[in-house]
Amino acid sequence: MAYVRLTMMSGRLHGKTDISVFLPSKKRPAGMGGRGAVPKASYDKNEVYQVLWLIHGGGDDYTAWALDAMIQRACDAAQLIVIMPTILDLAGTRKDIDIMGFMTEELPEAMRFMFPISPRRQDNFIAGLSYGGYFSYRCAMTHPDMYACVGSFSSPLDVAEDVRRLHAGDPSFDSEKITGTDRDILYLTSKLKEEGREMPKSFQTVGTEDFTWDFNITARDHFMKLNMDHTFIQRPGTHNFEFWDAALKDFLEWLPLTRSTVRKERF
């Protein structure tokens, strides 16, 4: 496999931003060489990979997931490209940068130019930990035609309630300015349901000792009332990578992975 760190200039973010990328090793054809033989590279420009857009938590950056060796092995086994951008201002309260436009327009366009990534909805998945999972849901429910699946790990999906309880008095956060807007996941999912639009399949997991547990339960109950295609998993755990490693494994097992490249002639 290959691990790439790159810096790109972003018009949407008004500056440079850093990104990590995992590229899986090309699968070795059955019966090719004996034990210890070095597999011969067999790259085909007409083949592309499924992709996971994987987002870090608040206050972190593009290295958060990349420093975990388990993800590298999982990426290789899944034959999945993983794009790990730096996403700041996850609640979207600042007005001088367009993080949604960067994540759903500018970044995919740039990454598909650089790497063999499938543009098909069914091959694109998005997920993240903590506020990265919240932002993943926000992207997926704002652009449901782009992603087949979305996942959150220990994320404050009921973000208005999160802000009311944990950020009261902070002028950077105002729950009243979130409720009923495109930053409110509960509102976005209700709106899609009312419009009869297809939503991405959703995955949600949280530890029972996590401080976001309450916000996850209210979101889960909301999704269940909407009869969404939703999977919820809870187990003992707190807000740390020990839990998120297990969460990512569960998520990868849940995803509809081809575990191989996809030929462009099929779409």
C-alpha cells in the first residue's frame, strides 16, 4: 500500500490545507508466483477504487487517523482508498470559509484528478469520529446523491442539544442558530424524508460511558421514527481511539465493499 501526505491550495478555505491518503496495494492475482515472490504491479487506468472520506475530530487534523497502523491494514484488506482531510470549524459557525463546499465539491474534484477514485454514489462512503462524524452526516444529508453510506463514531449528532449542554455561554456557539438549519442533522433528515428523497444508509456507534451518549440516543430515536435504513451499535467505552479502532472495524464490515477495483466500463 501507499501512504501519501499532500498540501493543496483551497479556494473554498482561502488558503492551504493538508490531506492524508491511503492507497491499497494492487491485489495479487491467484497463483501468481511462489512463496516469497514479489508480486508484479498490474495497474490499469480503466480501474478505480471505492473511497472512504474519513474525518478527524474537533481540534485535530489530517494525521489523526493516519497515525493508526490498524487503518492502513484495514484499507489494504478492503481495497479501499481512504481520504483524510483537515477539516476545521466543524460546527460551521464561521462565515469566511466554505467547508461544505470544500468537502463536497473542491476536495472530491481534486482527489479524483490525482487518484483512481470512483465517482459513483455507490462507491463513496463518508464517516468520522466525534465532530467529524457530525460533519460527515451533515455532508451526507445535504448531498444525499453523493454518498451511499455515512458513519459516526461517538459523534454529537443532535448537535443543537450538544451546544445547549456543553457550550452554553460560548459566543461561538448558539443552539438557536443551529436548530432547523442546514447544520441540524435532525432537521436535514426530516426534510429529506418529507421530500421522499433517498438517504444514504447510516451507521452510528457510541460508548455507553461517552459524554456524547445522550446526544446519540436522541438522534438514534429520531432516525428510528423516520424509518431510516439505520444501524446503531453501543458498547462499553469512552471518547478515545481504543473505542474508535473497534468502531472503524465494525463500520468497514458493515459497508457494501467490493474489496476489488471497479472497471470504468461498468458505469
